[in-house]
Amino acid sequence: MSRDDQWYWDLDKQQAVPASERGLAANTLGPYPSRAEAMNWQATVEARNDEWDDADDEWRGDDSPSAGADAGDGDRGGDGDGNRDGDGSGGPG
């Protein structure tokens, strides 16, 4: 896929844009091979997230597909401060 064939979803403009009109990377999703696929970005993101969640569950040995959905603070371990130290301080152990 050449750069001329790439499309992006622009989060600021809320529209599909060709690569030549692409804004900052932090504000775009893609590249996608067509305008239609760029416009369908949300379904693509949801499908990828589901695949990654399933892979995470398989890696952890979880049997249920929702095993990780309510598994705590969202950082895959720890005490809610973003660290795995268990003390809640936000700093190292």
C-alpha cells in the first residue's frame, strides 16, 4: 500500500482523510487501505480489542471471556496507584 492509497480517521475533524491531509499522529487512526475502512474505524478497533482481550485471557489461563473485565484497577496488577508495589503510595515499594 503506497502512501497515496492510505486513509486515516481524523479524530479532530471526525472524518476520513487521505494521507496527504493527515494531521498529527496523536489525532489520527490508521492507516487504512480505503476511505470506507477508515470510516469504519470503530468496528476495527473493537474487533482488535476483543482479539487482544481473548489473547490476554488465554495467556492468563482464564476460562471465561469476561474474566479480566472487572479484575481491579485496570493496570493488570497492583493496588490502584499504577504500580505493582501493593502499598497505594504511587511510588516504588
